[in-house]
Amino acid sequence: MERRQFLQAMGLAALPVPAATVLGNNLESENSGPVVVSTWSPNIKANAAAWKVLMAHGSALDAVHAGVMVPEADPKDQSVGYGGLPDRDGKVTLDSCIMDHKGNIGAVMALEGIMHASSVARLVMEKTPHVQIVGAGALQLALEHGFKVENLLTESSKKAWEEWKKTSKYSPMTTVENLLKYIENQHDTIGMLARDEAGNLSGACSTSGMGYKMRGRVGDSPIIGAGLFVDNEVGAASATGVGEEVVRIVGSHTIVEMMRQGKNPEDACKEAVARLVKLKGETAAKALQVGFIALNAQGQYGCFSLNPNFTMAVHSHQGVKVIQAKSWFPKK
């Protein structure tokens, strides 16, 4: 019996295993079973949690929810949830959204004091007649459903914020430089997409946003159509990077529509990046970073980014791997 089959038989397939790094995108079909993809290589840990749900015959919705909760609770990930870098006033504010195969959606923005923003986004989807709730209203909803307020600012993130205050003034470029620092460490917003054994798709996205952002700033992550979009008949997509630019082209919806027209996931992601470059111009676009991931209804997946060093984590019956995304601008 092959090792993978043995692990599945023993119920251990969800345990993290060493990931192979693959250059370029992968268009192999996963018609034989479920698949999970997420932004950034460290999220192989998040994928493992999602995979455990899928291997227990769970839904894609439950899988992506379980998956994004992993970095939300990781104090070492300074771009998501607990330990996320604060805004310029020292407040950690979280954004998240979730979408299932039936088109049900929920999102929260500028949420404070609740570690698992994705769980509150799911509350919005399942317990309210609305699709987006922000700030104090999102916190109130969480408290009404038993969530407890926690201090999300870790000593490490607080120290980084205090150091930033000594030497930096707020500007959009400062936040972009901070984002590029995340990218060097292979971290940023988590976007996760999954296909379950029934062939249904779902997605979730969660972030603490740009470090030292203006108070109240919201990027693409909690915006359905920008940071995340799912169409069960076609595919799903998610984004990471400078959220203002993703919103500008409604990135994830654009990718799904490209797949509807017949493009494979990689080429659909590339088309979204091409639109951004055309809109911003080569010089301005080169100073930014945006990465997209996509998963179609047949189980094919792909990714593409504006600049190099973006990665996508994959977990399927084929194993665990990391895809090094192709990029519009080459490595220097």
C-alpha cells in the first residue's frame, strides 16, 4: 500500500507532511477527490486543518472555515488575527469574509477584540439577513453569540508598532513597504478555496490588513467579488496583496468570469493582473504586489502575481505542495 493510501486508511491524511515546491502553476485535474488551496506557503498548516474536515466527509464551507482559523490564532503571523500588526493608532482591526457553493455570503470589517473574524463573518451569513457588518456592530453580534473580547496585540506586534512610530509617518507607500516585508517572510492575508467530495466549492479570506493603516481602512479581503468570489458552476478565486488595487479591478470576480469564458485558473489569474498593469501603468504597478489563486469546478488550480515571490499552498490526494507563482514582472 502506498504511503498516502496508508495515511488515509489510518485517518492521518490531515497531518502536515513536507511540501514539494513546484515552479509555475499546476493544472492537473483533481476530479478524483477534494482539494484545498491557499495563499502563501506557510499556510500548508491551514490547509492541513481544512483537509482533515474534507477527509471526514465535511463540506468545503466547514473546511475553509477550519483552515483560516489556524493563522487567525497564530501569534507569529502578523498579518492575520491574533498578533496582527495594528493600525497607526495601535488597534488591531480584522476583516474577513466567507462564501459557500450556494452563493451565501457574510463579511465583517474593522472588527476589534475577536480573534476569529472568519467565525463572525459566518455568523453574518447564517444568523442575520445581511451580508456585511462593520466595527462596533460586528463586535456586538459576536458578543451576542458567546464570543469573548481578547487583547489581540501581542508584545511582538506592539514593539514593531512602537518602533514604527519613532521613525515613520503614515503614507500609502509606508504601508506598501510594510507589505513587501511580509512578502519576504512569505506571509500576508490568507485566502483559502476548497472543493469537497461532492464537488462543491467554498472560500474564506481573513486578514488584519496593512500594518499601521489609517484607522477604519478596509482593503479587499472582506469584500465579496474583490478578495473572494465563488461560483459553484465555474470556480472560485481569492486575492492577497495591496487590497486597494484588488478592489479597483474586482479581482476575484474578474478571475471567475475569465474561467467562465474558458480560461484555465492560471490564465484567468494572469488576465486579472494584466488588467491591473494596464490600469496603473508599468512603473506604478511594479512598486506593488498582488497575488491571485483560483480553483475551477473541475478541480484544476492555478495562481499568478504582479511581482515575484508569491506562493500558493496545495493539499489534495496527490499530496502536499507549494506552487511558486509565475509573475508579470520577473525577478531582479
